[in-house]
Amino acid sequence: METAKIRRGRKFDQVLLGARSVFLRDGFEGASVDDIAREARVSKATLYSYFPDKRLLFMEVARSECRRQAEAALHLIDPGAPAAVVLRAAAEHIVAFMISDFGQRIFRICVAEADRFPALGAEFYQSGPMLAREKLGAYLRLAAARGELAITDFDLAADQFAELCRANIHAKLIFGITPTPTGAEIDRTITGAVETFLARYGTSRA
């Protein structure tokens, strides 16, 4: 695997923080190793000792941030809480990441570089959306076992919920139609996502 080429050291996290700032500011193509080393306050030799090429560095930045987001979402999930409560908390986290500066920029970078570096998109998906789907799917199985939800295809249901959370927000942000949505718009989307999902999969015990 490509990650085997990465070497960790004392200044590893320092390099990641510097790279994160430069990638978000300049994009993958526009980010130079010199700028990243300067931002991270390390020598180029140190940077290259951890990451042999810029692509590996970008993948690690995306992976670490998405992992952090997924772990934060996991703490929001109380396995014993009612489905409506957990789904709303999950929706709030999904939307917050989606409208964040990092969420928007990392999405654009992965799309822009997909042809030249298809692994970038795969890494982003596996460390972000796929991980979130797995964690949400695990909760949906618990809720279904308690009789709160009636679901047969849990992966599809988790994907459908994520898409409902993107409605009326994601496309407008990505295409620059509107600035960051208002609190009322966010609440409208989240409430609609939860209600629509429960209308499809909820039982009288949900």
C-alpha cells in the first residue's frame, strides 16, 4: 500500500498541519513543497523524509481530517438513544462538515485531480463518506433490532440518509450559487432529512 512509504517522526503532525493550510489555500496543483515546508517550519529534507511525494502528503491530510470527523461523529451516537435523536445528531454533523471550508475545498480538490490521481478520490471516500456510512449503518442495525426501524438494505439506507442531508445545500455551495446557508435553511434540510427517512423506514416504535 502507498501508506507504507510514509515514515512518521517527531515533526509528522507539524508537517500535516502546514500541508493542510497550503493545500486548502492553493489546491493540490498550486501547492508547492517549498511553501508546505515553510508553513510547517521544517526543512524540505525533513518533509521528504516523511512523505516521498506530494500526492502521499495530500492523501494523508485528507485521510487524517476525515478520520477525525468520523471519530467525532461516533461520539455523537448513543446506541441506546431513539432513532430520531441519533439521526438528527448525525445529520447536524454531516451538514456541518459539508458546509465547512475544509469540507468544500477537499471535495473540489479531489474532483479536480480525479483524472490524474484517481486514488485521491478513493482515499477521500474510504476515509470519509464510507467510514461514516459504516458507523451510521451499525446504529441502524441496532435500531432495527429494537424494532424502531424496518430496513433490509442497511448500506443503501445509510447512503440515502446522507444524500437527504445534502439536499438544497451541497450543490448550491459547490457551484457557488449561494454563500453559506443560514441557520434556518440548515434546520429545514436536517428536519426534512430526518422526517423523510423515518417516514420511509420508521415504525410505530421509532
